Amino acid sequence: MANIFSRIKLPVGKDKFSIGLDIGTQSIKAVKLKISGNSVELVAFDVEESQLDPIEVLKKIKHAQNADLVNISFCGSSTVIRYVNFLRMSKSELRQALKFEAQKHIPFSLEEVNLDAEILKDNLPDDKMLVLIAALKKEFIRERLKSLEGAGLRPNIVDIDSLALINAFNFNYPKVEILESKSICLLNIGATISNVNIIDNAAPRLSRDIHFGGANFTKKLMDIFSIDFKAAEELKLNSEGDGLPSDPAYGGADRQSHKPEGERVDKVKATVESVLTNLAVEIRTSFDYYESQNNSSVVKIFLSGGGSKITGFKEMLVSSLGIEVEFWDPFKQIKINDQLDAVKLNQIVSLFNIAVGLALR
């Protein structure tokens, strides 16, 4: 994991193909990009259920995308990201100091993890600089690599979900007009983990994984309506039409709505809102901590992830947090190959934000 912070460098001349593989608890998302000159083009994408034999699923993706080298990432209990003030020093000096200083901030022994760091700001008062420290447990890497090898795939870059997410956002939204002393949040709602990332002028300032996601909503609906997992998933996304947001980034404007009875809709919304309240509290706690440590406030959330497709999720989030929320498109600055199924891509575009960030590496 020695190069998790390398900047995007588009190759000159020869076309390059890069594959980002986002391996989640419920699905595996793959994105294949062709990078040539200053152009980036999506040439293939795939989503497969991951509850099945993961090696067989990865073999299927390998065959479909003609894959060999892939970029992968991790989140949750296997990762740690910390933002720490160091005395100002060079990058080479930081590498040496990290061996001694990191143990103060990482809850694992250094022998257990792969470790990396990046200087974010080197002009803080009192001759200090802000450093991002990232650690990833070797045990989890070994397990993931075993699955990749079993499928005939090789790892190219190992990253962390939050950093891949930021990578994709900064590439697609290089200029986000935010007032001075204001920050934004990238909120990615996965099946079991939600990534909260606060960035200021494109630089990460706080990253947190919350063990809460779309599966929590599904479980609640299973209990309330006494239905199985598949039915609850369908209800979660289809209590108003197909449940997808109406934002253009989701292709919502072209779809037809088939509303169920009003009483059922209200019951689903009430259930979703009751679960969302817990998530909103965790998000607000993250904002409060960040704002207490920095002379900046969070003024907008950019939303992504499969869990963000839940009926009314965006509107409830706005109501709970009192902050502007907008879906963002991971392919905004990326050309879509004419041979791809654009309708299908629009329907599931929210799943690919992390995979795009990985492929851009």
C-alpha cells in the first residue's frame, strides 16, 4: 500500500486500460476505463451479487471484462485513517518519523498493518503540518488476495474506500464553488458501512466509516412487514415507482412511476425515517467534531452508494440535518462508450463511485 496517495497522472500516447473492483458485502462492482491522452472513457461495467462464492463471481467478472490487473480497496474495521499535526519536515523525514509516531495514532501494532502517509498542509502555525496517516491490516489484504488469485486476477493498487471516493469526486468535480471557510461532505451509503468524508478545497480533512447502511433499512422492513429479504429490498426501493432518485444523474426523468396504495407508502416512509434518524445522529456527530477542530463548517453533502437509492432518503436527510444534499455522478467527466447500455448504467450509476475512483488510479 505504498502508493495509496499517488495523484492521477494520465498517460501520454499509448492507451491504458484500468479496472477498479469495489468488493462490497452484498455486491461486487467493476469499472473498466480506457485512458488516452487527456481522455477517459468507460468501456465496461458490471455488478454481481457477492453473497455467492466470491471466487466464482470474480472469475465471471474477469471473463466479462478481460481483466488481469485490478485496483481494490478496503473499509471498516480493517482500515484506519487519522489526521495528525506533525512538526514541519520533508517527505523523506516524514517516512522516518512515521515508524515512531504512527503507533500513537493507530490502534493496531505496526507489524499488523501496511502503513502510509501524505502531507496535506505544510503551512500550519507553530511550524506544524497536517498529515494524513492510513493503515490497512495485512490479514485482510491476505484474505482478499487469496480470492483474487483463485479467480486468476492480480492486484495492481490497494487503496481505502474513502480515498477512492475522494479521488473520483475530485476528478469529476474539480471546481466546487464553496464559500470561504466552508467544507463539503462526501457521504457514501453502502450495504453495511457508510463512508463519511469531509473535504476542504479538494483535500480530505476527516474520514469515518459508520457501521450502518442499506441493510439496516432492509432488516427493519422485514420486521415491520413480516417479509423476506428479497421482498424487503424490493419494497425499500420501489415504494414510489422504482425507488430511484429523480435526479438526472440517476436517469430518473425517463422512468414511469407505479405507486402502491398510499397507506403502505406512508408506512414504508415512516419505517425508513425511523432508521435514518440513527444514521443522521452519527453524521451530525462527525460534523460537530470536525467543526470544533477547524475554522470551517460543512454546508453541503454529496450523496452516493446503493443505499442512497432508498425511497425518500435524500429528502429525509435534508430534513434531519438541515443541510443541502445533492447526488453526484461518478462519470460526469468520463466519456461513455457508445456500445454500452446507457439506460442500465443510469439505473445503477450510484453503485460505481468507489470503483471509478479505483480505476482512475
